[in-house]
Amino acid sequence: MGRVGVCTQKPLVVPVVYALLDDDVVFRTAPGEKLIAAALNRTVAFEIDEYDLSARTGWSVLVLGTAEEIVDRDELRRVRAIGLEPWAGEVRDRYVRIRAEEVTGRRVQPAV
């Protein structure tokens, strides 16, 4: 599970089930702000993290890149073969790719 951030009239950050395809982040979506951002080739943010509360450690990765809807037949076949299943109940039959332009991250270590 990751989060996609889109700039609309107000910032929008939503969880998505994602996978990697040729070093790009891909996810399924329904019509809405994420798909509009992809149709307009907007820059979006994708973030994932993990943490261990008891050890006070963790990491975070942020990907900034251009969103685009996957519409090419061969690319659709490839992304469907990944088996990316949405968790939400709504039909999510569109695929979005985020072409990474900048990847940053950090590790969180306990204070010494």
C-alpha cells in the first residue's frame, strides 16, 4: 500500500495498491482526480514507508513523476499480467503509471 498525492483545488492524498512495471509505479483506479491527473500528464507524488514502533526505526521513499494513463494494448496486457488487485470495492478498471523523475528517501534511526 502506498499513497498518491495529486494537486487539485486542494491537495489530495489517497492510498493505492501499487506495483512496479519497468521501474515505474503503477496502480489501478476509477474515474476521478487520479485519472484526471494522469490524463493531463500532471506531476504527482507517490510515497511509501514502513516503521517499527518498538525499535523506533523506519524508512520512507518519495517518488515524484508524471502520471499517465496506460492505454496501449501491449502495455495494458503487461500491467494486467502483474495481477494488481484493488482492495476497495469500487470498480477500478483503469491503470495509471507514474514515470519517476525524482526518487528520494530517508531512514529513521533511534536517537543516540
